[in-house]
Amino acid sequence: MMNLRRSQDRGYADHGWLKSFHSFSFAEYYDPAHMGFGNLRVINEDRIAPGTGFGTHGHRDMEIVSYVLDGAIGHKDSLGNGASIVPGEVQRMSAGTGVRHSEYNHAADRTTHFLQIWIIPDRQGIEPGYEQKAFSAADKRGRLRLVASPDGADGSVTIHASASIHAGLFDGPAERDELALDPQRLGYVHVARGAVHVNGQALGTGDAALLDGESRIVIDHGQDAEVIVFDLSR
């Protein structure tokens, strides 16, 4: 079974400096029908205005993945990490027993556009950690490239959860890929931009496909599309 959730059905918040679409209940947006999907708890599509950002704040017991679409994020945390995250890079921060961090758009004239993803870890109280890796556009062109996994397979970042994340770029009829999925698990596809078909269904920017009991995820008919595909536990 596959259900679609259209972009316009997501929650939305406009804080002036931050404009954010919420795929699942978050902060002041609450929808009991959309509290997460399996162990995927948050997908926020954020746009941070130039010269602004999230001040220092704390998290515990969550795997937090940042995926930048445009612009850059300046990251600092209580573990001593300081980095700029740009398109093509994936950052994983394990909050574990507790971590404090800030995320800023230091550009004077460019909005930062990124996905903030939270996944529930497979165990609580782990030591906080941080990892960041780059994945080229060529490596994602016409295929689903593994970017996060429990064991860091194929050069992906390691997440402490029963989940994997693939990212792909698809444009034109020749670009197609599919991902095998255990029907006992869940699949989730988020279209970050452009348009694409997922298992024969047309999706546009911001749309999502939620798969339960399916054995594969097929991505094709892309039109300047960037997709994020999740393999999740229940």
C-alpha cells in the first residue's frame, strides 16, 4: 500500500527569519494523524534568511540529519565541532545523552534552504557524536545513492537507528532506479525539488509517498528532481 501526502497538506510556520514546512507534527503544528512514520519523526523543510539562524539549544536521544539544498549552514556544537554544511553534504549529529548546538546562515544575501531530519535512535543514552560527508551530484545522478545507514556502508554517514537514507537526482526518461524494500518495514520518499514518479504515481516538489507492505521503491520520469528515500523500522 502506498499513500501520498501532498506538499500543501504539510504544516507551515513563518517566523520571519525562518519559513518552515513540517511533514510531521512539530512545535506549534500538531496533527495526531501525522506524528511521524515508523522511526522517522521529523522532516522540516527550512529556509533561513540571510544573517539569521537557530541560536544555541539542546537535544537528547535523537539522530539529527541535515541535508542542504541551497546556501550553507554554519554549525557549532558543545562537542567542539564547527563546520559549514553546503549542498551535497550530509551531516549527522547524534544527540544521545545531550548536546547543544547552533545553526546559522552567515551569508549576507542568500537564503539557506535545507531539510532537517530527525530519526528515533535504536537505543537511548549513547555518547553524542557528529559526522559530515560529501556526496557528489555525479554520484547521485540517475541513481539512489546511500548517504546514511546503521553501519556506514558504502561511505555513508553512520546513524544509530534502524534506518537508511538514499538520495538521488533524476531528470529525463533514461534516469531510473529502484530500491528493494522488506515488506515488513516502511518506505518513505520525499521529493525535495522537481517532479518524479514513485511506483507509478506522480509527485511534485514537497510531496511524499508513504509505503507499507511494499517490496520495492521505483523512481523514474524525473523532471529536475531531487529525492530523499528512507528505509525505516516500524
